[in-house]
Amino acid sequence: MAVIVPAILAESPAALTVQAERVVSLAPLISFDVADGEFVSARTPLPTDYPKLPPGKSVFWHLMVHEPVRYLEDCLAVPSQIIAVHAEARGVGEALDVLAERDILTGLVINPETPVSLIEPALDRVDLVQVMTVQPGAQGSRFFPEQLGKLSQLRALRENLVLAVDGGVSRATVEVVSRYRPEYLVVGSALLEANEPAEEYRILSRLAAIASR
């Protein structure tokens, strides 16, 4: 069954704190989206400015940045389970080299326009691939269901690869996404904009479980 991972993405420390207060209690793993204003148009605070999580929680870092190696030490300084860098970013190879030496799951993210064939040579260097089903950089963007086919392609290339889907996951889409059996579903606006985030989390988790049977 896919695990729902709440995500926060905002352009100020204060806004990040507000978002964190709404979703951090929902799950043990929280996605922190970091953007440099160059790889994507949005610019977030640096990893050091993100809210500190309570004990028992860990971070899934999604680095929407060029030269991600510059951010790694700050990410690793907090309890983190996954660090994912974009295949399209400058300096991604150096970042993968650094992460290979650390006790953390290494992730590679692919944008909608990026074919699986582009990252096939790097699959033996990573633990996880995250498929973007929206254009990255903002929450609430249009969902691209055709990107889900990449999950099947990736699973065929490496059966034990951990897969994540990020973008547009909601009540309307969670069942079709879950049928592709990703391990993680990263969810932003559907939780942050819900009147009752905890109830929304329970609904999404239940729908994901039903669809993945």
C-alpha cells in the first residue's frame, strides 16, 4: 500500500511554519520541497530555515535546485530518510556521489518532459525514483495522468526500485495513481487546503489501500 507523505512548499519561513502546523502530525514522513528560483520559478527558504520536526518524524527532501550538492549537508543535519534530486538539474551527478556515501535513501526525480530512458543509466546509483505528475514548483498544478506509465517502465527496469509520485494527488486521482503501486504518494494542496487535514489524510490513505489491493 502506498504511504501518503504530506508536503510543504512556501516562499517564507512563516508560511512554511503555518503549513507544517497543519500536516506534520499526520504522518511520520514529511516532504520538504526546496526551490532555488532558477531550476523552478518559485524560491523557498534554505533548508536551515525549515521548521524543526518533533521527535519521531523525518524528512523526505525534494530539492528543486541546480547544484544540489550545496544543500546536502544542511539537509543531512536534520533527521532525514530520503533526499531526492532532479535528473534535469546541473550537478546532479556530484550530488549522487555524495549521497552514495551517506546512510540515507537516495532519490532521483523526473519531470513530465523527461523520459525514463534518460535516467536508466543512473538507476543503479539510486534507491528511489520520484515521478512528477505536475510541473514542479507550485502546489495545486494540473495533474498529468499520462506520466503514470513511467512507473511501469521503471518497475520493469528494476523490480526493487522504490517509487514515489508527486503532484495532483487528491480524492479524484488517488485511486488511479495507487493502481500503479508506488511506495509513496506525496500530497500537498489536497491536505493543506482541506478543512480537516487529518480527515483528508485518512480518506486518501483508505482510498489508496483499496485501490492497491
